[in-house]
Amino acid sequence: MAVWCEAKVCFNPKVKIAILQSIFEIERVTSRIMNERTAAERDAPIYGSFRELFTKGFELDTPTCVFMIGTHIAAVVLGIWLFAYAPSEWVWAATIWIVIQFFLGSGSTTLYTHRLITHKAAKHVSAPVHWFFCFFGQIFSVQGSVRRWSANHSLHHGVDRHGKKELDPYSATWFDGPIRNFVWSHTLSHMCNHPESEEYTRSHNAKRHWIIMLQDKWYGLLTTFWLFLFPMALGYALGGWYGFFGLMAGSMLGTILVQHNTWTVNSVTHMWGKTDGLNSSASNNYVWLGPLGEGNHHGDHHDYPRDYRNGFGVSGWLLDPTRYGILVLRACNLVRGLNRATEKEEAEIIAGREIAQVSSMTAFNREAAALKKQLDTRVMELKNDWIEALAHWETLKQESKLLQQAADRRDELAKEIAQARAHVNMRKNAFFAELEALRTQAMSFSA
Ligand SMILES: [Zn+2]
Ligand SMILES: [Zn+2]
């Protein structure tokens, strides 16, 4: 009955808007209690220019600037040489290197550094996973050490909760205007040392796995080896100077491609998108952006960061190959205890977004305001019905799962019960046998 009533009412666009706006009014109060700010307040600029940053304690990170500018120049120069003058076999070899580096680096950032470490998407991550990504895979993403990346990213998400926007290391809403916001969030933020704060120190000192700390210590050496020494030595051994420069070209081009691919998550997905997130400026784009499924559902990710998936619903399955990687690791027992949002939590987020979207439409007219009053109670009932029905369904599913687990264990349990019974009988017999022996002995003494 409730569903029919809702569908019938919603066919009238004016009434539909009134319903959604009325939900929004109530939801906005809840949202404001949690965040104490609207989306417009949240995304309001706080700096006027880049120069202003340097009066607030920011300074250029010279070694990083040299490295970033140097690798970009090397990529362009070697890239021109590669495609214009190098023998075709080295063009192929360099292209293979680029493809491998792109997928390995991007995949390591999203799967390991981002989801498993920063967001603790799995309760247990085994040592081989730490070793593989820390000392091999993640180096090819050229994003700094796992510890540093993870600390900065925690600050990036922390803003969604505490609202201290100035702490976001790569905010895309600091400035008034898209060009400054894009340049800052995409590249410039990585070239600066940010002022320290209590939150910054806490985030960077957060307890990490000892292998991660080891990688942090040896990061410079690992990068030098995998990005420079290894391709140069391998290329030279296989093809002399053509091989040397061919694989170096592959390594440099791979480096800048993997970096810019990752940075689109900080810039593009926080500036433009199809579906706005609820708690941040991040949105869902539903196209390939960012490393292996990280950017296209960035709104979903910010609204439920601990989820091992990076997108709700069917599109989440289609556009998030990283989740397959995590599921494969789980199947191999290399990670355990994956976190994910419940259906109820997902529904609450999706409902909240729909309502927020309607809120940005024109203000109530008199007719809609009158309708709103009448429909307030009904609308809340419908929404609660939906969420309660989902919660009930989830409880039943959980019960069914427990019963299934019990059924699966029934045979095993029957065996254990039989063994326990035999054990009881054995102990009982041993007790009476010993007792009898003592009694016999006692009787012989007393006789
Ligand atoms: Zn983000
Ligand atoms: Zn994240």
C-alpha cells in the first residue's frame, strides 16, 4: 500500500519536488548537526591566490620540485627520441614497460596504499602482501612512501568529519575559480611542504606496520633502483645504449602517466562529476578516471571510506577492477575481514544525496509550501519504511547465513560430539578403574 501511494503521489512533479524538499528540510537538520555546514559553506574558498599560501607557512619542497620537473622534462625529451629515432624493437619494449608500470603502479596505489592501508578495508593484511607492494609494486606509482601517502590521505578524508578544510593537503576547493583549484589539487600541492599542525603530526606519526616503516626509510633508494638503475641496466644488457635509453624512456613516460592518472582523483573528481557525494566535494563520474576504479566512484568512497569496494550498485562492480584484486587476495587467504557498507547504510547515503540535489532547486512556491506541510509526516513514514524494511531484510539475511553456517558444520559437529562422548566414557572408566584399584588396596591393608 505504501509503495503504491508513494508512486502515485510522485507522478505530479510539483508534489514530487515538495516531497523531496520536505525530506531535505529534515535531513538537512541532521546533516547540519553532523557537519554543521551546507555544501556551499563547505566548498567556499579560503585563499585568494597561491602567493597567500606562502604567507601561511607553505614553502616549496625543492628536492620534490627538482624530481618532478626533471622527470617531466626527461619523459618529453626521451619520448621524442624514442618515437622519432629509436629502433622499433625498443619502441615496443618501452611501450610494454609503460603499460606494466601504469597498471602495476596504479593498482598498487589503489589496492594496497589506499584501500588496505589508509582506509583499513581489511582487518588483516598478511606479510607477503606488505612486502610485495612496499618493496616492488607501490614504488612504480611514484607517489612517495606508503606511510607519507597514507598520512596525507587520512588528512584529506579527515576534513569530511571535522571540517578543517585548511588541513586537506590537496583540496580542490581552496580557491575561487577552477584553474587555481585544478593546478593546486592536481600538481602544485605535491611540490610544497605544508605547515605542520597537531593533526598533521598525529597523522604522520600514526602506528604503521614495521614493513611500511622500513619502506619509508629506504624509499629513496628503492625508487632509484626500480625507476632508474633497473631499467638502465636491463636495457643496456639487452641492447647496449639503445636499450639503455629505450627503457629509460619507458620508465620516465610510465612515471608521469601513472602520476597524472592518480592525481585526477584529487582534482577532476573533486571538481566535476555526475553524482555529488554527501559529505565532501567528491563526486561519481562513471567514466574511467583515476587508478583502476578509484576516481569514477569517488563520491561513494568519501561517503563510506572503509569499504573495500569503491562504488555502490552495479556500476561499482563494472567500474572497479581493484575490488576483484582484493577478492582474489582474500580467496588466497592473504587478506581477511573485509569491510563494506550494509545495504541500509548505502540506502541512507543514496537517499541523502537525492534530497540534497533537490534542495539546490528553486525555493518553495506557495502551493508547494502548502503541500509540504501536508506531506511532511507521510514522507518521513515512507522513508523510514524503506530503511526499516531494508534493516529487516538484512537481519533475516544474517540469520539465514548463521543457520547455513550451522548446517554446514552439522556433520563435523556430529563427529565432534561422538568423539567428546567417547572421551567422557573413557575418563569415566579410568576414574572407576582407579577407584576400584584403590579400594582393593585399602581393603587389603585393613584386612
Ligand atoms: Zn578525495
Ligand atoms: Zn580515500
